[in-house]
Amino acid sequence: MHAKKLQADVLLLLVAIIWGFAFVAQRLGLELLGPFGFNTLRFLLGALSLLPLLFFFKAPADHCHKRLFVSGLMAGGVLFAGASFQQAGLVYTTAGNAGFITGLYIIFVPLLGLWFGQQTNINTWIGGSLAVIGLYLLSFHQLTQVNQGDVLEICGALCWAAHVLLIAKLAPKVDNLRLAITQFLVCAALSALVALILETEQLTLHNALNSWAPIAYAGLISVGIAYTLQIVAQKHSPPAHAAIIMSLEAVAAAFGGWLILNEGFTLFGLLGCSLMLLGMLLSQLPSLYKRDKHHV
């Protein structure tokens, strides 16, 4: 069990790194495409990239198409809601505010878990709190006053927390590969509907072809690989603990921005990264002891 949990933690750390660098790809992609058009293409590409694997990994004997469809519909709907609130909030607020508020799902996951009668150990609460402080320091130089965009970002953070909890419930019950493909297709379809209404001028073949590099990374790597690894890893990692590890995407995003986009990196940022890493390590400590099976 400890070996599986360690493997899950390594996968979640890889997910965080991939998602962090995806912020760079998304920023570059949005130079020509609207947010919903970009999401349509990235999630569609992510789903298509996984289809060949269906020939190598057969469905389990107890596979239920109806349960898979309902699970994919729920996961894809929540995934779309989180992405939509995040993008809508960016119209009114800064990227620094958006990054900080989105990262609050570190705390929202155990809070929502309590609502559903789940418990979280003290080390996870302390580790999550340290990660939030670190996240604030990482975004400190960009943080501005609160506005309506920040409210939308809070709604988005709640959606991301709900997605983490939902995946934790669904992953052990359905085939992970088929769940990933289904949720990606649902998210792509919903994004396409909005893009066709709001972004008709930007959603052109010319813009898509000229954005092939960021679409390829965001679709094949961030969606096709990372979101699928998230589902696989969360079979053996409590949601609140998984959220802390995945929050390190903010660290990877800051490093990617510095490395690729020549964005600044402050002393506050380095201190924030250190606190987030400390929070992750502290949240690991409960694994040395016997866990309550109802812990988040």
C-alpha cells in the first residue's frame, strides 16, 4: 500500500509540473484564439490522443457503459465549469489574483470533504495552510484589490476542488482510461458550444494552425497525459493530500514563466515556493502512520 501511495504521489507531482508549464502554453495560445476555442481544441486533442490506447487496454469484465457515461458527464461538466469560471474571471482581474485564488482549492478540498462527512488529519490541514501562504507569497507582487473577477475565480476554485473530490469517488469505480476520454469529450463539446456563440471571429483554421505548438502541448501533454495520470493517481491518494501536491503547479508555472517568457522571479516568490514544498512534505507525514479509511 505504501508503495502504491508513493507511486501516486510521484505521478501527482509530475501532473503538477506538466500543468504548471501548461500555463505558458495557454498564454501563448490565447494570442490568437479565444479561451473557449482554445479549450475546445486542447480537450478534443487530448481525447483523440488517448483513443488508440483503447485497442491495447480492454474494458474490465464488470464494465458498465451507463455508469461510465454518467461519470464522464459529471466529471466533464465540472471540468468545464472550472475552466469557464477561471477564464471569465480573467476578464476582470489580474493573472496574479487568478493564480492565487485558484490555488485556494488546496483548502476548499478538505472543507468540501467535511460537508460530505469526510475527515482530514491535522498534518494535511497544516500542510495545506503552509501551501496557501506560500502561494500568496508567490503571487504577492501581482496581488491587487478584490473585484467581481475575483468572485468568479473563487467559483472556479470551488469547481476545481469539486473535481478533485469527484475524481476520487469515480476513479475506483470505472475504467480510468475511458473516464478520461469521456470527460475530455464532454468538456470539449461544452467549450465548443460557447466558442461558436462568443468567439466566431477568433475560431478560424488559420488561427488554429498558427497556434499548433501551444495546442499540442496543452492537448497532448497537459490534457492527454496529465489529467489521465491524475485519475490513475487519485485511486491511491486522499483528495486533500492530492490537492496539496497538485498545487505545486503554481511553482512550475512561475519557473516556466521565468525560463520561457522571461518573467521576473522575486525573493518573495522563492520563499513562497519553499513554503509550498514544505507544506507538501508535511502533508506526507500521515503516511507514516495508520490512516483512517475515511480520511480525505
